[in-house]
Amino acid sequence: MSDSRSSWKQPYLDALRETDKKKLAKQVYAAEEAILTRLHEMSDSAEHHEERREIQAASADLLAIQINKLGWPAALL
């Protein structure tokens, strides 16, 4: 069984490594879904400070991919 603390990391890394633009959007969506699932699991817990920082950085990376590689408008920020 995988560690729930890292359940979002593999989809995130897959999105970072994807070079096929046609597959990239699906990888980004999968990573975002995994991140949202993990955030839900953590709920309002006062713990997980480091993981929350990691997720925040990963989310920023995914947004940069969406804007810079997938051409999503920056106006949506």
C-alpha cells in the first residue's frame, strides 16, 4: 500500500517529465486531482506543514506548465 503522504508526488513528477504536449494536459489534470485528494485527506490538521509547502510549490509548477507549455491564458490567475 502506498504512503498517502506521497500519493500525489508520482502524478506530479509524471507531469513534469511529460514531453508530449498532447499527453501533458491529462498528466497535469491527474496531478491536480491527486493533490486535491491529498489536501482533502489532510483536512484541517495542524500537522503536515512541510508537505503543504511541497504541495504549494508543486501547484505553482503545474500552473506554470499550464500557462507556458499549454498556452493557458495568464488572465485566469
